Amino acid sequence: SERARPAHFFFDRTKATSRVVEDAVAYAGLQLDRGRLVGSPEKLNLFTLEGEVLRTDLPLDAHLGATLHPSDVLLLEKGNRVSEDRLD
């Protein structure tokens, strides 16, 4: 329900995927609490445009070649699935 503008981020691929979530939430001016937006019961996840979820407990380079490719676009969403209308 938050309206944040799209942003370009560059990350060290050896860093944890959770760092992408933390930085994106901070950029939007929101607060994170144990992987969830403050006041929300749902965990935030990163998805590719194909709807694949990235595990936040792994470094970014663990996803390279299979789920994630250089210059991919990622979506930050609440819950375990990304809405089909967001993928179109």
C-alpha cells in the first residue's frame, strides 16, 4: 500500500540479499523490524520479474546464474508471492 518511486541500486554481490531489502526500505523512508515493515505482519521479499523469490538468508551471488542475472529488475513485495498484475 506504500507508494515508493522506483530506484536504481548497485550492490556488492557478496553481501546478503537482506541488505537489498534493508536499503530499499530505508530509501522509501519506511522502517523495518525483523524483515517486516513496522506494523505489518507480512515479511518483505524480493522477486524477479518472472515471480521467482530470492532467499534473503543467502548472499546475492548465490542467486546469480539461476534466479538472478546481472542488470535484473527486482520487486520488493510483502508476502510470499508477487501479484500477477505487478509482473505484467
